[in-house]
Amino acid sequence: MRKKMSEAAARKVTASDVAKRAGVSKWTVSRAFTEGASISPEAQERVLQVAAELGYRPNLLARSLTKKRTGIVGLVVDELENPNLFPILNEVTNQLQRKGYMSMLLNITSEHSDGSTLSLADQFQVDGLIFLGTLLNDELVQLAQDIRHIPLIVLYRNCDYPNIQVVATDGYRAGRDIAGLFIEQRFRRIGYMLGPFSQSTQLKRLEGFRDGLKEQGLEVEVILEARHYQRDCGFQALARYLDLTAPDARIEALFCENDILAIGALDALRARSDAIRMGVVGFDDIELAASPCYDLTTYRQPLELLVPEAIRRLTAEGEPAPKFLAPGQLVRRSSHLRR
Amino acid sequence: MRKKMSEAAARKVTASDVAKRAGVSKWTVSRAFTEGASISPEAQERVLQVAAELGYRPNLLARSLTKKRTGIVGLVVDELENPNLFPILNEVTNQLQRKGYMSMLLNITSEHSDGSTLSLADQFQVDGLIFLGTLLNDELVQLAQDIRHIPLIVLYRNCDYPNIQVVATDGYRAGRDIAGLFIEQRFRRIGYMLGPFSQSTQLKRLEGFRDGLKEQGLEVEVILEARHYQRDCGFQALARYLDLTAPDARIEALFCENDILAIGALDALRARSDAIRMGVVGFDDIELAASPCYDLTTYRQPLELLVPEAIRRLTAEGEPAPKFLAPGQLVRRSSHLRR
DNA sequence: CGCGGCTTTGCAACCGGGTGCAAAGCATTT
DNA sequence: AAATGCTTTGCACCCGGTTGCAAAGCCGCG
């Protein structure tokens, strides 16, 4: 017999039930479940045993009411379209669970791009928010800040508002690393493919890239612009460039703002009948990058450093720490080679 | 000045604060925020205005305490390794939000594969659970059933326990559809690649596939087994078969249990120096399947039917409805052609 | 034996909001 | 004018746990 959902929680075992059966007061039951509370070992054992018999589990919502702490962390994502988000989400939820937190997923879709979803999270009394989406704009973060004073972490992205904790990959350095790779390969004519958002995260990357090239007297010759972070847009952007540019006037190497665009670019190269040689490098190291038919050289963000740091800051006290920028790692495959 | 997380929620505006300022009792405030409550339009407007001024938002946790309904739905996923999960997760969270529910992500990792995570969800008083993981075994579902009597939905997968709501693609029919495709292409020697779990979901598919072939006097000649649902395993499984089987004794077409395996199989074919012609079909229609370098023919599960149905059942009253099996759709690309 | 100090337990009050009922307000009916 | 019915509002109490305090129990020590 299944009850309807709204009655589902009815007739649960409460602390008073346990108390009655164990011959103690409900306050003693509460203590038995509180770490380090003043209770005699015998009483505690007794209560825990009765609780197990009755299948009692404390109601965390009721507890939150007095504790002013829910153990719920809101993960703010955009439309979940970036495959790079997958491993991050996995790692974040996993590590939060390990620390006793639960993850509430706030999906900011185009129809909920106002603050309403954040407001709802607020009503659920989340203890903190982690912003994971690549497309999320800073205004939303700002909005969250107005709503309530809880820790706000922006992960994998930069954000220049005060009181926001930023935990991200060092984009400037990444740019320089890729520049170094191109120099090593003796490319002289170099392009960059930009995505739709010129956030400071990406701009830092471009800046590092430019500075790295400059040291060798090189510069970014062409900037291609993709309309969205989608393969098709990367494809279009490069295909159009190839159409408009004479073979001997073309760039020899292209650094794309992320792997999706880079893969689109590779597809564009492959689609041409005239064999075009161009080194292509992406960013993120998504799963598809390792596929043998792309074998994309890319830049891996240090998940194993960023996620723990983000979670640490979520629970840390005191003033917000300065930005945490960790170095990523170049993943050498074959797409950067002149083929 | 940022407070530490545990104090974050302190000093929030409560209903009593609003009541005092609006010159009414706190119960009137409560009514102003309750749909269809008995309250005069003037009082309501008054309260809402004061609430807006003070930035009051009802505490949903406190409300849940009396309502016996939290509006939180637990989404049980496994290690988030199946890319097919991405669009599902997006759609589910999105639609839940639209209905005023929040999604709590329960990540069942290898270290939390016992019921502890489900138990935690229970303590948060979730209104229902949706099982999304492909690898999640039925024992876990059974475990959830013991914990609490809330709606349990198994999405995209079969499950034969009673009182479990199953919402999935019609695997038998899918199997027949693929069989039909192979027959149409005049393949006569046919193989099937199995994943690690022989759950009834997959077995139904194989059954349909076999029945479809049988009608034309064909049968599944070879069954390859992949150890995990990973590209590498699909690769190994087919590569080994090719190594061991003489060219003229080989199958002509292969139906793989999911796209990841199929892509591994395509890689295995491509990696051989001797040009091998084999039609390959996958299942799920993940993003990578559309990549021009695989162009994988596959079978799309009807997201747009399954997700709304799952959510409907989550909130429906009364006895569990019978299994919901919706037909999927063959996605014809080029990998099924003899190349 | 009496006293101080420590641990253990019970209790009232509270977290923030919802329910059911009764009283108050008001208009309509006879 | 009194009786009736409806809407609106206030109130005591509840949801399931926690906190701070005070009382009770226990110990050793002078």
C-alpha cells in the first residue's frame, strides 16, 4: 500500500517515541545523537539501541531550525550543456557527501535566469552556494550576494565582485603554456578562437597567450569568434575563415577557448577537400578530447586541487581569502602538430 | 564582513517581524503566503508589501515541519560517468524546478554504495526518489523501499520489485527496431555487445533483437562482453574478437548495448590496418554519437516522454501505476552501413 | 558526616511557521 | 431590531528537534 506523496512522511518515529521506550526523556535522546554531549555511556547505548530497533533517524529539517545550519549546499549550474561540468559535478557532490553535506542542484535555465531560483535556494536555507556554470554571468552572483550572507564560491571561473570566493585555474599561466607549445613547434602565424563571453577568466588566458608569444616577437594574428560554446559554432567560425583566406595567408596554429570549439575546428579542417595543416589546441580536457579521431591537445584544469579548496572555503570562517588560482596541466596529444 | 557559515542564517526576517510592522498577527502573515487562504485582499496586499520591504521570505524548512512535505526530490545517480545522464539530469531538474520542487543530488559512489546516502536523504525528508544511474543495482532500490514509504521512480531502467515505479524506454521494441535495420541492410551474420550488468532492461533489448532477427531466420551469432561501460572496454572486446577470428568468418554487423561501447568498437575497427567492413549501432544517442568522425547510428530514448511521466508519478496519488514503457527512436546516421 | 565540585538528567522555552477552532466583524435576511 | 450566515482575524497548540539552566545524583575529601 503506497500512500500519496503528501502523506508519505506521516507516522514517523520521533525522538519522543524512542524516549518513551527507552525510559528516558526526549532530551536525553537528543543528546545521544549529539557528538560530545553530556550523557552517560549506559544511557547513550540504551538510546541508540532502542533507536535502531524502532528505526529512528533524527529529522534534519527540525534540527536545522535551531542549529541555523542545514548542511545543504546549493550547486548553481547553467543548462548543463558543458560536458566539462560532468566530472566537476561528480567530484563536488562526492566530496561534499564525504563531509556530511548534501548538494542541492540549482539549474539556471533560460526560463529561470532571474534570481528566482536563487531565492528558492535561500528559502531552503542553504549554507553556501557554489557557482559551477560556465555561462553564468556575474550579475547572478551579485544577486546571490544581496539575498543572504552565506559563502559564495565561484568555481572554475573568475569573478571580480568583492566577498566572492574565486577558485579557478590560472588562466594567464595556461595561456603562456600554450604559447610556449606553439613556439616550440615553430609556428609563426597564430590564431585564437574566442567564445561568446568575454569574461575576465578568458581574457586572462588570452593575455597570457599574447604575452608568451610576444617574448618571441610573435602576436595573435587572427581572432575568430564563435557564437556559442558548441561544436557547430567552432566549425562555422573556422570554416568561414578558411573560405575567406587564401591558403598561403592562413594561420598555422589555433588555440581555442575550449575543447568543444576546438573539436568543431578540427571537424572544419577535416571537412575541407584541400588538405589543410593547422595545429589546434583546446581547453578543459573533456572526455571527447581523448577520442582517437580527435586526439586533441588540450589543457587540463586541476580538479583535484580546485574542488577541495572550494569546499574548504565553503566551511572556513573569517574573511574571504584571496583568489585561489591553481596551475593546470598541458595534455599533449597530437592535434597541435602540423599534420 | 563575512560571517562564518554556521552563523550565516542568523538574524533573518521572520513572519513575526513582518506582522509587527504591518500591524497584524503572524498568522495573518502566514495566510498571506498561503495560496487560497482566507484573508482580505487589503490585508494580503499590505503584508506582501511589508514583506517585500523587509526582504522577508518564508523559511521552507519550518514550513515543511508542519506540512509534512518538503518539496525536495532526491536524484540518485551513480558516479556520473555515463554521458547519457547529462541531458536527463538537465531535463529532470529543470522540470522539477518548474513545478516548485528542488533536486537533491545523491551520488552513489563506490565508497558510499551502502544505504547510508539514502538514509541521509531520508533524514532530509525527501518527498520522493528518482533513480537515474545506469549502474545502480536493484538492491539499492530495495533498500530505499525499506527506509521510508515515499514514491520511488526508476527512470531509464527496468526494475522488477513491487511498489517501484518504472519509467523507461521499451527495450524489446528497440531491439526489434535495430534487428529490422540490420535486415534491411541485408546483414546475415550478426553480433551483440553486452555490458557488465545483465539487468532485465538490457535483456529485454536482446530478446527483442533476437526475436526480430528470428523472423528472418537469423540469429545472434556472437555475443561480445565488455567489462565496463567504457570506450576502452568496447574497444578491447571487439579488437580481441577481430584478432581471434578469420576475416571471412567475421560478423557483418554489431549492435552494442550503449554508445560508449559502440564508439569503442568503431575505434577498434579503425585501428586495424586491414580495412574491415562492419555495421555498428549503439544505444542512447549521446552527444559524441553525432560527431562526424563517428556518425554513429543509434537509438534515442524519448526524454520528452519519460521525464514528464516520471515527475507525474512522483506527485500522483494512489497505487503505483504499471510500468511505463515508451518507444524510442532510431537515429540513422552512417555507422550502420557497411563501410 | 557535611560540603564542594563534577557529571547526568529533566524541564521550560524556543527555532519559524501551520492547523483547527472560536470569536469578531460585517452584511443580509426576516 | 434580532437572527442568520459569511468572511476575516486571533489564539493556543503543534511539528521535531535543540539550548540554557537548574535540580538531582554521585564522587571524594577534610
